[in-house]
Amino acid sequence: MSEKGNILVIDDEESVRASLAKILQNEGHNVRICSNGQEALALISTHLFDLVITDLKMQGLDGIEVLEEVKKIQPGTLVIIITGYASLESAIASLRKGAFDYLVKPFQVDVLLLVVQRSIGMKRLTEKNIKLLEDLKRKNEQLAKANKELKQTQKKILEAERLAAISETIAAIHHEINNPLTAMLMKIQLLNDRYLHSEQSLVKDLKLLENLTLKVTSIIEKLNKITKPCSTDYVEEVPMLDIDHSN
């Protein structure tokens, strides 16, 4: 299936531009015509074209100057230079400036239509590639965003698992140590009452043991209440649970 496009024809000879317009319209293309470069550039500034076919020799702006301006205004628009004054120098200059092709008048209609069809096909392929690249870029951005969110989720899961492990450890410590400490504290208090008026040195030692036991009991209670642990550096920068600053 032939590609149809928006085409601008520029030629200072009325018969040439009218003939070209008719030929291209018969092929289903949407065609606009201009008689000079200045008029054409004004139109290009406000309308999108797939292809510009311009004469090389014109009063005012010539075809190469039109080509240069078209590439500034609509870089994706393709340009075909046509001329009845062909030269190797102008052909090379046209192609270096970005012309899609260079046709010498008089040219066969079939040749013109073939070049036009190739140019429109190239334009559509370029547009398709640009869209694919934009889609790929968008999908890469979405993938990067999803990957970032996944890492954040993994971090939260690991943090939750760490907190759960700490909580389980604290609960185990509370259960396994608190009961023996309670028994020890009660025994120390009984011994302290029994020897309160006889062995002062023993009473002093028992009191010390009682204070230490109470201190350990206090630490266990703090551990049991922790919901948001924080850490601090211990010996040789080894991290440890900071009981006093945990919530």
C-alpha cells in the first residue's frame, strides 16, 4: 500500500508547480504550492509537511537556501531538489545540506513518483522508529521506577524481619531470664532479712547482689518494651542494641 503524505511544491514557473501538484494529487497526496521561497517558509512555519519539492533556481531564496531553512524549522521534513540547470557542484551541495534526492528536469513522472514514495516511506519509518524509541524510553523509566519501589519494599521487609527477630529475642530473654531473676531477688531479700542484725559483711554483699539483680530486671523490662530498636557502636565499632535510646 502506497504511503500518502503532505507535500509542498515550490517553483516560480506556474506550469511546473501546477503540473507537479496535479500528478501528486492523483496519487492521493495532500499538496500545497508556492511560487517562491519566502512564501514557502511562511507556510512551513505554520503547517507540517512530510516532503518539500523545491526548484533550485528561483528569485529571492534559491532551493538550497530553502533546504537549509526547512531543516531548521522542521528537521524531520524531507526535501527533494529539482532543477533544469544541473551541475555536480549543486548536486553535491544539496546532498550535503540534507536533501533526500536531486532530480534533473525534465524527469519522467514514474521516476518522480518513485522518489516521492521512497521519501514518504522513509519519513514514516523514521516516525515509527522515533515512537518506538520513545516507548522504549518510557518503559525503561517505568521499569527503573518499579525497580526502585521493589528495592524500597525489600528494604522495608528486611527491616520488618529484623525488628521481628529482635522482638522475638527480647521476648525469649524476658521469659528465660526474668523468672530466675525474680527467684534470686526473693531469695536475696529473705537472706537479707535473716542476717540483718548479725553478719554486716554478708548483709552488705547481699545488698549488692540485690541491687545488681534489680538492675538486670530493669534492663529486661526495658528490652520487653522496645518497639523501635536503635543501635550504637560497641568495641571495635561492632554495632549493638542501644537499650537506653530505643523506643
